[in-house]
Amino acid sequence: MVNNINTLIGKIKDNAVARCRERIELAADKARGVLNGNRPEDSAVLPPKKEPPGMTSCLKRQHGL
């Protein structure tokens, strides 16, 4: 019984880490594109900028932090 639970927990952890890695890679690709001068794909979702935002507000808007 304990082995089954430990195996299940291990699989859940592995799946969660894999999803996080995928999201990080997608975000890094998007950031590289923005740094290279390309517009982000979902620029219609972002509100127009009135003034340069701080890092915290930028993270909140883009990542929901």
C-alpha cells in the first residue's frame, strides 16, 4: 500500500514538473521574441501602455502573479 502511494506521488510530482518546464520554455521563447523586437502574439490582450510599468505590475498583468 505504501509503495503504491509513493509511486503515485512520484508520478504526480513528475507530471507537475514537466508542465512547469513546458510553461517556462514557452515563456522563454516569448521573451526572446519580445527582446528581438517581435510583438507578442497575444498583444491584443494586453492593455495599451500609458506609462512604463514597474516590474511587479508587469508580472501581475502577464502571469497573474
